[in-house]
Amino acid sequence: MPAHIFSIANLVVIAGWLSLAVFPRQRWARIVSAGVVPGLLAAAYVVIVASVWGKSEGGFSSLADVARLFENPWMLLAGWLHYLAFDLLVGNWIVRDARAHGIAHGWVLPLLLLTFLFGPSGWLAYLGVRAIKGQPVSATPIEAAT
């Protein structure tokens, strides 16, 4: 069963990434990529963790404890859903932030792929692109892109 949910989650998250890549300016695409898909993944995560927590060995106090925790396929799936949801939210932030700072979507596309595949490295590369494009890296709000 966890393997089946894993496969479904991987297909569902593709819808969010494709909406970011192909329709970055469409309101419905933002709803899909920043709301619907991460929301579904988060709901599945909460259900899994709530039903399995305490029934698995391990925890978060050491790397060995995390390894024991993820020996349970349900907790491993929960961890994967966590990655999928947050990487997609980071991808959504990159698209919105790039738009707010006048960075062409062509620069963003490879960074979305990098974020999808390797999470934090895509975000870090985006910050590098911002710096190259003369956009200071700061905690500037991105309300203008909404």
C-alpha cells in the first residue's frame, strides 16, 4: 500500500510542477502548485504520521534514530511526501519571486527542474541567478507577483 500511494503522489506532484513550468502566470496554476497539490500531499502526510507515529522505532535525536524511523515504509513515505510538498512550494516561490524581480521564465525553467530533483540546490542556484541578474538577495516580500 505505501508503494501505491508513493506512485500516486509522484504523479500528482508532476501536475504542480508542470503548471509552474508551462503556465507560470495563470492564477489557476498558482492554485494548483501552491494550494491543491501541496495540500493533498500535506493531508496524506498528516494522516500517515498520525496513524503510524509511536508504532515505529526511532525518532529525530540522531541520524541512527532517523534511519530506524524510516525503516517503516509508512514513515519513509511520509518523509517522501514532506519532500514533495516543500520542494513544490519552494518552486512556486521561485516562480513568483522571479516574476516580481523581472527575471525571465527561461532562466527559471532549469532551476525548477533542479529544485524538483535536488530541492535546496535549485533554490540556491536561483539565488545565484538573482545575484547575476543584479537583483539583491534579500527577504523582500513578493506580494507584487500575486
